[in-house]
Amino acid sequence: MSVVLATPTSVFHVEFGEGRFEIAIRRHPRSKRLSLRLSRATGEMVLTMPMRASLASAQSFAQAYAGWIATRLQKQPEIITLAAQSTFPLRGVMTLIVNHPRVAGGVMLTCDENGDAQLHVGGDVSHVPRRVKDYLKKQALHDITFGVKHYEAKSGLKSSRITLRDTVSRWGSCSSQKALNFSWRLIMAPPLVLDYLAAHEVCHLKEMNHSPRYWALLNALCPHVEEAERWLKKHGAGLHRFR
Ligand SMILES: [Zn+2]
């Protein structure tokens, strides 16, 4: 993976029809030309440009593509903040966040009389998104560690450590030092998807590739490879809209 050194982001706007759309600028040392893309991680429209290109050239470039920008930005799924009264998937189950401002800041998962899942978050309403995210990371580490241990015991392989990150390009990775890394967002997916990712990375402890030998090992170990891969392909990107 290449390291991208980008200068801090600045923004400008283009207009199209009734709309005004924000464009984030990234100047990039290896960029040779102007290009536009929709960031999957942040939902932003990003214009990448060479270090020395002028802002005016970027603006006229973006204006020429204003129709395309408008369509792409309007089509993308809505960003959902993990705040009080929001609903988000937890282990694949839609869960309502309920804030209790007068209860000291704990987090508790329950279900109401209809069997609907609720995540109760104590403390000031402004702290809810941070508390929910901390809770989700803790739960993710717990479930992923459980899954990794399970597949380590089954395969006789052993990782050196497990860490969590908020990666966009992949759900998990395995380093040559046998450190496994996962996206905490997997806690939102159905449990079989998280379980599959644990198996996927444990198998990389033996095969650092996606060769037929690797897939044979993984399929022998994990019963729902195909189902999980299908779910990730269809719904995986959607997990990035919860912030
Ligand atoms: Zn892999």
C-alpha cells in the first residue's frame, strides 16, 4: 500500500441547477493532472491536483463536471450520525440509540417489549456519538478476539496481536509479524460476516496470499465463506455511512 502525502484539505463550491456542491481539494506530490472522485470513506467529492496547479484551473475543471458531481453526490446514501434517536445495525440487528441525560454515562444494550433492540446511553446528549463509538469498538474487539481464538484453536495457527482500525479499503489484514488488524465496523454486520473475517485473517497466518491453497484452507475451516463474501459485496460499503 502506498502512503499518500497530502496537504491539508481545503474546499470550494460548484453550482448546478438549484444546488451548491462542496468539493474538497487534495494537492498531491505525484499527481500529474486534475481528477475527481467520490470518497467512500467520507462521502466527500474530492478533487486531486498537482502541487503547482492553480485553484482557478481546479475550479473551472470542477465546474465543467458540475452535472456529474451533482448526480454522484445526490445519489449517495445518507450519512447517519451515531447520535440519540438514530438507528444503526449492531451485529446485523437494527438498534435504536436512546439517551438518558440524567444517568451517569454508561452504555447498555436491551430490547423493548416488542423485541426491538435499544442501546441506552447515559450522560450528556453531546457525548452520545463518542460513547456509542467507544462501545462499538469494545464490542468489536471482544467478538473479533473470540472469533480469532476459535479459528486459531481449530487450525493450530497463532497470531501475535489483534488491533482495530477504521479502514476503508479492507475489512482486515495480516502482517508478516502475524499481527491481525480489523475494521471495528464489522460489529455492525451480521455475526457470520465478522466470524468469516476472523477466519480469513487467521488463514493468512499460514498463506500470505489468495492462492487456491489459501481458499482451500479457509473453506475447510469456515462454513460460511461464500455467504459472508456475498453480504460484504452487497452491504459492506453501507457500513461506512454511520459516523
Ligand atoms: Zn485476504
